Amino acid sequence: MNLKVNVAALVAIIAVFFCVSNINLVKAAELDTLATDSVKAKRNLRFSMLGGPGYSPDFGFLIGGSALFTFSTNPADTALKRSVVPVAFAYMANGGGSAIIRPQLFFNHDRFRIFGQISAKNTIENYYGIGYANNSEIEKGETTTEYRNIGYRFNPVLLFRYKKTDLFLGGSIDISQQNITEPSQGVMNDPVYIAQGGDSTGLKFFNVGLGVNFNYDTRDVPANAYSGMLLEFSATYYSKSFGGESDYGVYNFNYRQFKELKFLGERKVLAWMLKGQFTSGDVPLTEYAPIGSPFDLRGYYMGQYRDSNSMAGVVEYRHMFNMGDETWLRRLGSKMGFAAWCGLGSIGPDMSNWSPLLPNYGVGIRIEVQPRMNFRMDIGKDPINNQTLLYFNMTEAF
């Protein structure tokens, strides 16, 4: 996608979303002025929504939106973290659509959590092949990489606190179907696609996995942490004996750290993360470990770089403005902010063979739609392929 198209899309999206968000924020400020303290105290469910015409680097022009629901599963427990349910949905100009829900639910004095994702899609996607050489050399296009993917994923993660510590243990279920249709000539000629049974009519995967999860979590607010850390390990095994079509394993680790830079003022945060995904067995081509998503190296097309293993690291500075609350204009200004990041990634067929580094950097706008909950719009750069891509989402990238 050339830079001119992305700049034009950026201007259009900023105009639409900034206007919508300004209206919502001003109305919220007016309502807060009129509301009594007793009414505010009784509020539990909070709902925010931004939407309109937009652009996605992976799906082109679309009509879409992001919604955010937050609530407490026990309003009487003032120490319990608020549950967060971000929802993203879109209808694409090229036909089809998608919806994804990524809940973070907290129960019983935070002794029990439900995380994970639920998604459904009918979208035009791109497959570049497996390995660095293929990924970096194949041009994205209708005849080279495109196919339609009709599928869904149901992946809840259940976590139980161990005694009175910050350690959580649990398990997960992952049920997914990926139905590749309308494959381009480039996809049909790919050796992995052919080896896994793909032909001119397409290729279908249905897989069921069971996993174990280990979390050490000291973050103050998981959806937008100012302090604390997350150390997460998971192992999921997919088996024909569970009702799926393949036998393979996926192993993930995720380290995140957050530090509030109080010497710069309130709500100034340095965040960094390191993540890895490793696979084994008869892995479907849609499930190989990728680099590049709205949640790590923003700037690479989703799935453009994928192999048996992947690793990525990101350092990000997050800055919210503090302009006071004397007038609605100052309150509005205090809901604005920005972020800047840089990162590196790599993919490889095994632990001793890694690709050249994949650098990444970018900047973004932040709009606080609820306390500690931001809408974000990010512009990410992929220097390897000279790509500049645009993203928008509810909650922070990590």
C-alpha cells in the first residue's frame, strides 16, 4: 500500500473519528456536570462507541467501529477491577465483514478471571508463504497472495488465583475453523498449500485444542497499565482425538512491564514487551507463528511474515495530557494523548535458525473514552518493505 493512499486514509479517518469522539466526550462532560454524586456512584455499565467510514491496512476501505463495555461483576466490591469487553466490527468494501471480542472479566474478588477472544469473519486475506525469503519477496496482490477466509474462533481462557498471590493458573479451549476459498494463482502454487491438500476450490481447517496457562500479573489495570508486569506462559495441544483435523502444538510466552514516569508528570508511562510463539507438529498454514499485528509490530501486514517460530519486542512511550478540569475544553484536552514506539521481530523454522531482524516504529493518537480506557489510532512503519500502515482499536496494544 503506497504512502499517499495511507496519508489520505489517515486524514479521512482522523476527521471522522475525531468529530465523533469530540461529540461523545463533550456530551459526557455535560452529563457529568449535571449528574449528582449519588447518580454517578450507582453507575456500573459504561458504554463507548466510535465508528464510521475507515481504512484498514489489511482489508482496505470499510465501514466499521469499535465499542467498549466496562462494568464490575460485583459493584459492592470497590477493590475489584472493572471488567473490560472491547468489540471491533467492520463491513468491507470488497465484500464480507468481521467481528472480534476480547474480554477481560474479573470475578469473586479477582480470584477468577476469564480472558481470551471470540471472532467471526468473512474477509479477503493474504498468504505470502512460509519463511522469510517468501514473505519478503512476494508482492501483495489479487493474483499473488489473496484468498477469502470464512471462519470463526472461540478461545476462552479461564484463570484461577493461587491462594493470595499474584499467580494465576488455568486452562483454555480453542475451537476454530478456517475455510480458504477463492485462492489466487499465487496461493494455489504455494508448496505448503498444495502439501496440506489445497487446490483451486480452496482448503478447510477445523481444529480443537486444549491448553494450560500460567500467569504472574501485578498490573494495576490490565487493559491500560501504568505500573506492574505480566509474565505469561501457555501451551495448547490440538488433536484429532479432540475432534479436530490436525495434531500440533502451540507454545507462547509473553512478558510485559510498565513504569509510570512521575518525574514527567501524571499519566506518562514507559511500557515494554517481549513475546514469542513456537509451534510443533502438523501445523495448518493459517496457524504458523506470525509477526505483525495491531498488538505488536504495527506496520507489517498480518501474516506477511510467518514461520514455525516467531519473536517480537516493543518499547512504547505513552503520554496523556493534563490540562485540568476547570472548563469542558480543558477536560476535553485532558482526554487526549499520544504514543510512540519502536520494536524488532524475527521468524524462523527452528530455535537455531532465525531470519534477519524485522524493525518497526510508529506513533499514535490516544483518546480517553472512559477512565483509563483509550481509543487508539496508530501509524506504523515497516522499513523492510517501505510500508506505512494505519490501525485503530479500543484499549492499548499491550
